[in-house]
Amino acid sequence: MVPPFAALAARPIAGRLPPAAATWLLTGSALVLAVTSSAVLGLLAMTAVARIPLVAGLGHLSVQVMVRDDPASLPVAIVAGAACAAVAAAACRALCRRGTAIVAAGRQARRLPGTGDVVVTEDDAADAYTLPGWPCRIVITSGMLRALTRPERQVLLAHERAHASWKHYLFTSAARLAAAANPLLRPVASEVGFTVERWADEPAATVTGDRRLTARAVARAALASSAAPPARDGTLAQLGIVDVSMRHAGPVPRRVAALLQPPPRLSVLLLVAALLLVAVSGASALVAASNLHALIEYAQSGYRG
């Protein structure tokens, strides 16, 4: 029951906490909730497996005790097992796709000309993004440079450098993997995409010292890039590996509205409430594991061979 509450709380957390803190909290929470919900499904599935006579015999378990004292019915345990298998398959598939895309992005970054962290490409379409790698490479098209004034270009460059410095693609990748394991966490993953953009917006506002200028740059770059979508590696963009920061990553109106307000301050109450929510999920998984352990010990004591 915790993941739905997390999904509902994701947007308030994203809007009311400082972006860096919100990103860490939402990403960490998504991972913990994905792991604990998968663990609970696995534990339920184990109760069904333990009722199979061959398995019970190997584990010296009394089938009669397992059937009589297991609080989970057999149909529920079977459904949990099927769900657990589906979760494992979805998570593995997402992990392979993300890993492949990150490797491809790293290769693309190494093939870019020059040795600096910023590469300007001759492309009339307005675009700017950060390619994952060690180090990350920032790509800005000539069309984007023409669309912005000099101060707005400083905002753009500071924004992308924040993506590169903090390796934001790791946060979005982790959140999407968690959502693949538990679809109820998709709103959380979506908000992580928003908070990493807000995280990059704030350093840009600090560098320029002008939040209104930063908001204007975000809006103008988004309008320019949407006018003529660039041709780019569709796989990387689809997987969210490439941070199309000024167009797709994070709702632009929300980002602009946030920049027109003072930077958010850390809310200890909201932070504690979110951490308690995650702790409840962890405690539930531990209780389920403890109950299953106790049931297995009791079934072993009733084993007659």
C-alpha cells in the first residue's frame, strides 16, 4: 500500500523541497519501495512453492502445517508468484535497455570532435543536451545559439554543466528502473525527471544572479527547440539517456514558475514524513520475512518424514 502513497506525495515533494534534496529523496525512495514490494511478492510466492510435496520434503517441512497455518491462501500466493516473475522480467529488460543506451551514449560522446566538455554542432535545429560518459559531453547546436542572447547562452551552458557534473542521468535511470519493477512508482520516476531539471536550473540562476533571466532562457530555448525538432539518436532520446533539458525533461511551465519564486527551503517536516513512509515499507517487508521464517520453523517442527 505504500507505493500509491509515494506516487501521490511525489509532486508535493518535488515542488516544496530543494531540487537536489528532492531528487535524492525521490530516487532513493523509489528504489527502496521497488525492492521491498518485490521482496513481499517473493515471500508470498515462496509460501506456494513450500506447499509442493517435493519442495517440502527437501526442506523438511510439514505440508499440512504450511496449508493450515499460512495466512496467505494458495491462489494469492500463486498470483504473487506470477507477479514476482513479471516484475523480475520487466526489471531485467529495463536494466538491459538502459545499460545498452548508456554505453551507446558514452561511445557517441567519445566520437564527438574536440577534447572539451562542450561541443557546438552545425545544425539549424535548436537543441542542447548532455551525453552520459566519463566525462559527460555537452552538445549545443548552432541553431540553439542563434535563438538565445548571450546572457541566455550562459544560462543554457550552466544548466547543462550541472547535468554533467552531478551525473543526473544516473538518477533518472535508477528511478525508471524502479518504475519498471513497480508500475505504481511511475509518477515518482516522472517527478525525478522534473527535479533533475530543477536541480540544473538552480545553479544556472546562481551563476547569472538573475532568476528572471534564467526563467526566460528556459522558456525561449523550449520554444526554439519545439519549433524545429532536431534529428538525433532516437534510441537515446526515447530512453531518456539524453537530457533534452530545454524541451522534454520536466514541464517547462512548472520550471519557469519555480524560477520566478525564491529558491525553496528544506522542509524538515516534509522530509521526515517521506522518510517515515519509506521506513514503513521496509518494516512491512521485514515483518513479512519474519513471519515466513517463523512459519517455516513451525512446519519443520511438525515434519514427520
